[in-house]
Amino acid sequence: MNKALKYKIVVWCVALFLIALMPQGLYKQSQLKQISIVSGIGIDKNENQLEVSVSILVPEPSSTYAPKQMVVSSMGENLAEAINSIEIKIGKELGLAHCYIIILGDDFLSEDITKHLDYLMRSNIMGNNSAILHTDKKAKEILETNSKMSEKNINNLQDIAKFNQTHYNSSNTSLIGIFNDYFNFSHCSVIGSITLEEDSQNIESKQTGNERNSQQASESESSKNEKKISNKGDAIIIKNGRKLLNLKKEEIGYFGWLDKNSQMGYLTVENFFDETLQNAKITLKIKHENASFNPTLTQFGPVLGINISFECFVENIQNDKENISSIHKYILTTEFKEKVKEKICDEIKKALLISKQHNFDIINVYNIFNNKFGNKWKNYLKTLENEDDYIQNLEVSVSVSMESKF
């Protein structure tokens, strides 16, 4: 066989091979036509069933950077059944790999949520770091409101989720964090809480732009006002997978001093008097805050030594005196630092009081003592009538060191 014939045979074999592959490569259906990308999940309880809502990204040309989203809901006895029902509705599989947030309706938290969220944890395509938020409204409403805001290039929900991940107890607001805490001895987690409010700007624009002939027409128009997602800094405590109580922003701030992940916050001292200031209200911006713990076991019970250190900046001063020119130079005096330390100690004791009243441990007291004392700590727990009541006998001692930056 001559070389020319061999060359032709090789060329034809390669050509036939490429032709065999070509239809598969050219005409294979796009993955976006088979899978819908889910950016958020909302879970509500409706009587004895779950109502699951998903926010789906709609790929289409847009003049803005904000992708269009549509919300689809369905009912089911569990998450798997509801999600399967949604897939049947839209004719596509749900892609959960890019789901950045899971919103839990208040009614859903009346029972152990982990038995339902376990479906998402076991999913091999679901990101375990999806942020979790609570709402006192319907989770479906939150997703629908966010979808409308996204069309206006205002993606508040994603901003809130990212902000919460850098805020107090952020490690506990993820899907995997919830399960880590659930299987911990304390069984406690903190979840940020969001709500819906009337959009005041929308109300004002309608009132100024149109004259109303009657009170009835005004009330009819106000009922159509758009809503906005509101994050007031509130949170909820869940224990054993169920909601235990709501905490306001001020209350959750008390626990912030004991969070090793907390890096920034604010502290306000009111009614401060010295040579320069009279009845002053001073707000400090706290940065690089660090909390360390020194546990000891005494004959009366556990004592937790808490050492707080941070840098602070003078953020705002309201002073009764008109002369404020030299305030910044003398503000962080020894007297003022003592006032700050006094307030921090007071807030930490308030956090402990709330913990004792509702018997929960988000400070990780159990782990702190168990890591240092081991069997000695476990033997102490056996002396209690109920081992879960260890927080009731806890006492704290607090020391504070602060640096001022201008």
C-alpha cells in the first residue's frame, strides 16, 4: 500500500469520526434549557403542609446589571415533594448550586426545622454556606418583594444576606452552621430577622403627585403602596430546631461583646459630664474588637472571666455646651474610659440575664468549660438536677481595655 493511499484512509477515518461527533456537539440542548437557576428559597408553613417558594433567575437581555427573577411556589408534605412539584410546574430541574439565601417564615419555626432542612443539607448540588434569615411575614412575600426590587436594580435581599454574614454571629446564620449548632451540646443558634414595611418614598410621591377628592379614594390608593424589605438588626434564637424568642437590635448587641467574630459595632454613652462636656451623648465606633475567655470552676459553680479589647473612634458628639473646639482632644479621658467600661460590663450582664431567663447558650459556655476542664466539667454537670441548666449558675467577671484612634 503506497503512502498516498494510507494518507487518504487516515483522512477519511478522521473525517468520519468528526462527523459522528458533530451533531452531538452542535445540537446538544443548552443546560439553561434543562435547569432553572435558583437564587433564593422561602419556606412557609400552611396548616399541615409546607409552602416552598423559589426565586428563579430569568436569562434575558437587560439594560441593567440586575437579572430578572420570577417566584414560583408549591405545596408539599416536605421540601422534596414541594420542590418536585415546582419542577413539574416549570418543566425544568431546579439548580440549587447558586442559592445564596434561605428565608424561613415564622410559622415554619414552630416545629423542628432541621428535619426539613436536612433535605437541602443532603443535596449534593446545594451550597452549605447559603445564608439563612427569618421573617415575621411570609417568606414568599419577601421573595416576591425582592423580585420587584431587582427589576429596579435594587437587590436588597442579597445585600442584607451579605451584610449579616459579616455581622454578629454570622457563622450561625448559614445552612451548615444551623446543623453544627443543632448537634452541639447547647443546640442553640442565632438567625437574623427581616420584615416588610410600606415604602414611605412611594407614599410621598403618590400624595404629592396626585390630588385626592375623597378619603375613600386616598385609602384605596394607599392600599396599593409598594413594600420594601427592612432589616432592623433584630434576630431570633432557635433551640433544638425551634424558635425560642425574638431579640431586638439592642438585645442582640449585648451578646455582640462575646462574639469572637465581631469586628465592628457602635457604643453610645449618654449623660456624660466632665470639665469639657455637659450632659453629652457620645457615640463611639468600635473596631478590631477581641473577646477572650478564662473559665474557672469554683465550689459555687462556673465563673467565666471575659477580657474585652478594642480600638474606638469618636463618631459623634452631642453636647449641651456651645464650645466644642477642644472636645476631641480631651474626650477619651480616664473618666470617660471608666464610663465606657461600666456600660460594657452592664450590657454583658444583661446578656447573661436574658440567657438565664430563657435558658439558652449562644456564648458557647459549655464548650469553653469542656475544652479546659473535660471530665471535671462533666462531673460538675452531673451534680445538677438538669444538666441543661448549667447556664443558671454561671457568673462572669469582665475586664475591658480600649485604645483611642483619631
